[in-house]
Amino acid sequence: MYTRLIPTLICISAGLAAEEVITVTAEQEPPLRLGLPAADAGATLRSLPGIDAVRMGGVGLDPVVRGQSASRLRVIADGACPQGACPNRMDPPATYAPAGATRASLAAGGLDVRQPGAPLGVIRLERESLDFSDGSVFRAEADARYAGNGAAREAGAWLAIGSEQGYARGSFHAARADDYEDGDGNAVRSAYRSAKGGGSLGWTPTAQTRFELSHDLTRERDVLYAGAGMDATCSDDASTRLRLSHAGDGARASLTLDAWASRVEHSMDNYSLRPATGMRMRAPTTSDSSGIQAASSLRTGAGLLGLGLDADELHQDARRYSGMTDATVTTLNSVLWPDARIRRLGVWSDLSVAAGDVRMIPGLRYDLVRSEAPDSGVDPAGAAMSPDQLYALYYGADAEARSEHLFGAALRLERDWAGDGLITLAVSRQQRAADPTERFIAGNGTPSARWVGNPELEAETHNLVQARIGRDGGREQARWHGEVWFDRVQDYIRRDRARGQDGVLLADQATVYHNGQALLAGVSADGSLPLASWLEAEADAAWTWAEDLDSDLPLPQIPPLSGTAALNAHHGALQGRLAVRWSARATRVDDDPTTGAALDAGETPAWAVLDLSATWTLRHGAELSAGVDNLLDRTYAEHLNKPSAFDTTVVRVNEPGRSAWVSAGVRF
């Protein structure tokens, strides 16, 4: 339906670029260089202040911002938004970042209206932009890394040839690891094999204009998960991207456009990679996503007017089969995602008005979202129920096609101060429609093991107020930022246990969804301070508080106060870093199925671990690094980690114990 509008969006966006423009972007963290090897971008994203992650195994860590994850965040991988194919999020979107994506950034949600369905934040994973205007014809980068704990080894490279008129780039990345050990020497199921590769062609007819067409592949095999009842035998992605940018100067136009299509195929089971006990289960799944985002701006008498159009489509299908032996897992048990389809068409506009040293940026957004599940009537043989039968049992509803009209608004005020300082105040209203899992998941089983989406969920509305102040400072000056925010959420989409709540017909402990009221709030700070010409101190910390206002109980999966403190030293070509990662005790938890969702595995003790690393920069772009993570071999688990489904001696999936590592890289 909406994909037929893509050519129209391209034409309209090109037409908008008929005047001189300046793109207005929301304040965000400076890009963090990830380093080329990145078997799991989710794990590396923990290095950004304000990002936590849920660990289930060795890869597939799911980013969390301001205590929220999944579809409340938007992950953009080099212009594309691929969606994972596992209902249990073994493969969150960051899994499919392309080989060669070496830069990451986080933009807090609610500062503008330019991204759909991202009330809490936008994470970007980007490849380096290529420029051959200096007369060079060849660029390349290669890195390799080995970590002793789990014998994790990975290597990657990209190379490009080009001229002022265009370029061709190829990239690859390969990684594998065995199970790592925690601080007590216990093996944690975390082994994996991963390979990524891709190529792109770029055309740069002028210094301001760039076209790029790319195709990227991801292949994961034999991925073990200590925090799940199944392992992934494969997770494959094929993504195609088209990017257009025209910077413009003088009377020329500016335009940005990203279009993508992605197909993810995922399969998991409970017998191929672990000892089989009882009934065998396997679940082949697919996730097809495509979309386009186009943005431009017009200079008017009132200020800079931003205009944008975007559309995307998500199509997810998942079936679960059962059998008594490995060769007979062919009986349909559940239609987990019944050919679920979510289509969205959005438009937005914002205006940047300057008055002295104060800037005001109001914005409006509208989205039309249509959801349907054509296979909701498929009825598995025997006692298992169809999705429609499950929806009727718990909500008295079925999966009729539904359209929703969502409205968003934001107002941001910015004021420069002290030369390099910035004060930001923002208020916003953003709406997010239910995703395919929240609306359509349909897992059969005993009542307490059922997992049933709610087709009648209303879109949740985030009313967000936030303030930020900071100074960037120079190379030898202090840099610091502080932020406070409040989010009052109407119709919060709550994952819960069936207890006969309003809108839930049964009280049998099945996993269900319903709307409610919630309040979230948080503070964060980060900064650095030069102590000497060769020494710098840096630190960051974040704290989030969240409560279900209907029950006056804490929301689940909210990270406690946590942060990092580090000393960075440098002398000539040598650099060293001593860092302490820490977390306070988590006491506000949802671990009782009689009152909540029981998504937390109880309280989590406070912990602190010490990391040590050093880097030697050689001539001609070469670099050698070595270090030890968790130097004191501490046994610990981050609060958001999944409960251990395999080792009954531990509460949740533990983090790796001491791990010495070495890496080498070259850039030319």
C-alpha cells in the first residue's frame, strides 16, 4: 500500500529543495568511534553514556535508553532500519549493522519530530563517508582482535577505490567465540559464529552531491543463549540501501534521502545446540522491512522551515513447531506472528527561529498507521488455539485490520552561553503505536506459559519535559553535560501477567498486554577534566525511575544508578586508560507474577569492575592495543540481563570474568 508512495515522496522531496536550506538537527552525543571489529554492536554501544543493554548470550545485546527498549527506540544502521525476526529479541536491530560501521551516536528522544515512533531516543550506527576530492584513489582499513575469555576472535576490513566522480567500496567482518567464563570460572552459554560483508557504489558528480547504493549481508550461525529456552541455529539478513544527499551552498538546494529494504530470516530451537529434554520445539521466522525517509528545508521570512515525509512497512511471520524427536518437529504448535503487518506513512514540519542568542524550534508530526494479521485465523491441529481464539479468550477481540492517526509536537529552546556552552529546554508529545509482538503475538501452552498480544491496544502517548545544560570546552578545558527529564505516559503499553485487570478477561498468569498510566523520570551527567598536560579524568552517570501509576509498583527492567569513571593518560604515541564501571544496587524491581509481569529476576547487588587498556600508535596509520577487562575477575551480572534459563545455580546471565585481549589495526 504505502510502498507505492515512495516515488511520489522522492519527487516531492526533490521539489522542496528548490531554495537554499540549512538542516536543523536535534542535539545529540558526539559520535563514538567503535573500532572496526564489532561482532555485536549492541555490546559496544554500552560505551556510550546513557545506553544500557539486555544480555541474553554472547551477542544480540539489546540497547536500553532511559529504561526503555524495543520499539520505543529507533536504531538506524547506515540509513536503514532493519528489524529482527525473533519475537524474543535474540536479534535486535543493532545485530544487523553493516560491516564497516565504525561510528555510533545517541540522540535523546523528544527533542524534535523528525523520527517516527522514537519517544525515548534514536541510535545511529554509521559507516565513514568517503571523499576522494584530495586526489587520492585508494582508502582502506583493517582490524583484528582476540580476547582470551571465550577465545573470541574477529577481524574485518574495508577498502575503497575512487576519484572525485565516484567510488566503489567493499567490506567484510568475521567473528567467532566459544562460551566465556564468569568470575567464578563457570561457563556461560555464549558461543557464536558471525560473518558480514557488503559492497557499495557511490557517485559524486559535485562536491555537494552524493549518491550511494549498497547491499549488505549478515550471517550468524550456532548462537547460544544462556538466557533463553532456545538457541539460534541461524540469523540472516540481506539489506539494500539507497542514499542521496545534496549539501548545497548559496542558492543551491539541500536534500537528504534514505531508502532501504531488508529481509531477515531467523530459526531457533531447543534441541540442535543443547541437550534435548522433553518436547522438541523449533521456530522459523522472517522479518521484512522497507522504508524511505526524505527531508529538506526552506528559508522563509520567519526562519528555516523543515519539511519531511517518510514511510515504512514491517511484515513479520513466525511459526512454532513441536515433535517428540529431532526428526519429527513438524506439528504446528503456535502461529506466533500471524503474518503481522504494520504500515506507516508520516509527515512532519519544524521551524527554526533565531532571536539573538536564543533559538526556538517548534515542530509538528502526523502518522497514519495501519496494522493487520491475515493469518490470525490459522488453527493448529489438536488442542492448540489460533491467534484469534487466544485474542478472544483474553480480550474478547480478534485481529481486525485497524488504522490509527497519531499526532506529535515538540518545542525546543536553545541558548548559547559562555562561548562554548548550550542550554536546552524541550517539551514534546509523541505517540507510538503497538508493535507486532505487543499487538499480535500468539503463543500456546499451559496458561502460565501463554504469550498473547492485544489487538485492541491504543497507541501510547509520551508527554516529555527535559532540560540539558553543558559546555563542550576545548582540548585543554573541562567538558561537562547534565540532563533531567520527566515522561508522563498515557496508555502506556504494559507487558503483564493476566490477573483479570481492566480489559483482561482471565486471571491465569498468561503473559498479556494492556494499556495503563506510567511515569518515568531520570537524571544523567557526563564530563571530562584535564588534570595535567598528559592526564585527563572523565566520568558519566545515569539514573532512571519508573512507576506504573495504576498499581503504584515499579515498572520492570529499569536500570539502577550506574556509570563509569576513568583516567586517560597519553605520552607521545602511547595512550593508556584505567576505567571503573559500576552500578548501585537495584531494589525497585518487578519480580512477583502475582502483582506484576515478573520480568526482573529479583534485586541485583551493587558491583564495580576495573578495566585497563593501552594503545600504541605507529607510523603510517598502524595501531596496536592491549588490555584486560574485569581485571579483578569479579563475578557480576547487570540488572537488565535475562534470567538464566540453563544454569540453575545463577539468578541471571553473568557478565564475562577477567578477559585479556589484544588488537591491531591499520588505516591507509
